[in-house]
Amino acid sequence: MPIASDVLSLIGSTPMIRLRAASEATGCEILGKAEFLNPGGSVKDRTARGMILDARASGALRPGGAIVEGTAGNTGIGLALVGAALGHPVVIVMPRSQTEEKKQAVRLHGARLIEVDPAPFASPNHFVHFSRRLAEELNETEPNGAWYADQFDNTANRRAHIETTGPEIWEQTGGRIDGFASAAGSGGTLAGVSQFLKSKNPDLRVALADPPGAALYSWFTEGVLKGEGSSVTEGIGVNRITGNLEGLAVDHAFRIEDAETLSVIFDLAKHEGLTLGPSSGVNVAGAIRLARELGPGHTIATLLCDHGQRYAGKIYNPAFLRSKGFDVPAWLEGA
Ligand code: PMP
């Protein structure tokens, strides 16, 4: 194996793993791309590297310039580590409701963390609007200016998946792939991977897997943005057509209830040695639904976005699960 010259080159080229129970239950090959093995622990390292390199190339981010972003956590962790490696100060704005483990990871990579109260997107206090204003202010005061990463509408995010995640899945499956299922936060992963895979095989079926409270399911099934309910998932579930989602068409859309998501990830942890975050549960549940639509004998890929340890205090915490009215698996009770 070659010696990496810096942490940026450790991002991506993640392995894929056959998900045994999901494959056996459907008669399909259901494959998960192990994004939790990225250096910052999530798929969003790819987005962070893609957006930062793009902004440095265009001059929007000057040498030593500050990087500012509003994030559910994983993008912030990715920006913090890539920023540190390239000599940029990083300021991350996160809703207080996100897990302590993600907040800690942002700090451990040397970034400044600002927590804000959760607010609806229409409110000026929503973390996205707050961070955009902060970037404008810091651009005036920081010695080398400040750049707002803007993962939702900056299409360098989607490009990172067109250029890395999509081609890797195509190569790893030898082009023998019939479907791709994914949840959406910014939409960069879903739109970018689908765009690449469909450019290789227009017959490939793409499925959106949406948690409760997100509006894309109703957008793709009824043509209206309607986000009802709430979810224990983090980092996914968007209520608007972001710049990264523009122009995307999907072949199937599934709404995945939290109980199903939790059942999928608890089984993967207990029986396959894969302890994953909740968005991976939504993704795998979506891949299973897609497999049922296509029938046995097909190969379907999805992403295992981040590690479950990042949610130890929440969805792997019996007290949290009980407070939300979910069943606690016996093995987790004794953990
Ligand atoms: N899973 C997790 C754990 C995430 O943090 C994110 C991004 N916020 C996603 C999935 C969704 O990825 P994308 O932004 O590319 O839609």
C-alpha cells in the first residue's frame, strides 16, 4: 500500500461490504460502502475536501482564510480536518440538538464550535442563516478573509460524489449494479452518485429513502414539499430543493419510519459487526425496499455514512430510546 502524503489522500477509496441479512432476505446482493472508514469518520469528508479544493482553486478561499459552515456535524468534522491539514482556521455552527460526540469531534480537530438553538429554516436563527451571516462578518475581520462553504447549495459538494463515490461504486461492482438507494441531507450524495451511475447505465434505478419530517418523499411522489413528523435520525431529511438536488429525478421514493431504521441498524450491529449511525439505517432500509421492487437477482448499493459510536448517547442509549417510545434490544440493555 502506498504511503499517503497527507490526510486528504486518505479520504475516499472506501471498501464495500455485502450486507448478509439484507441480501438473504431479498435474494439480491445488497452492498454497503463503508464511508465510516473515512479519516473524519463519515461520507462528508469527501464533500469537505471537494468544496475546499474547489474554493482554493477559484480564489474564493484564500491561503490562510477562514472556513465557516453550518452543519449537523459531519460536514463540520470533515471541514475541520481538511482545513487543519491545509492551514485554514475553521468555524463550525451546529444546532445544540446534535450529538455531543459530533460536537466533540469538531473541537478535537481544532475547529471553533458555535452551538445555536434549533430553529425552523424560515427563521433567521436557523443554523444555515446564522453561519452565512457569521461568514460575512468574519470576512471583514479575519486577516485572510472568510469563505462560507454552503454545502447545501454549493455544487462542488455534488461534484465530489460525481468524481469519487460514483466511480468507486462502478469500479467496485465491475459495473454489475442495478440500483442505488440513499437518504438526502444536502442531497450531494444522492444527486452526485445517481448522476454518475446513470451516465454509465441509464437503466439503473435510483431510490430516495426519506425519514419522517423530510419533504423529498412527498416532492417525488406528489410534487409538493411536505415535511410531517419528526425523526431521531441526524444529518438527513431536507425540506427544500437544495442547489445540489436541482434537476434530480428518482425512480422510487420510500419513507422509512424510525422504528424500521432502528431495527435495521440494531440487527447490523448485533449480527454483522457493523455499528452505524441512523442515516445508514435509512439507507439500508431503502436498499431493501428497492430490492423488493426490482425482485431477486439484482445488485443494489447504498452508503454506510458514519459510525454508531457517534450516537452512543442517543440511539444506542436505552434511556434515550425509552424516552422516545422505542423498543430497546435486550443486548443493548445489558451493554
Ligand atoms: N448521513 C450522515 C450521517 C450525514 O451527516 C449526512 C450529511 N449531513 C448525510 C447522511 C447526507 O449526505 P448528503 O448531505 O450528501 O445528502
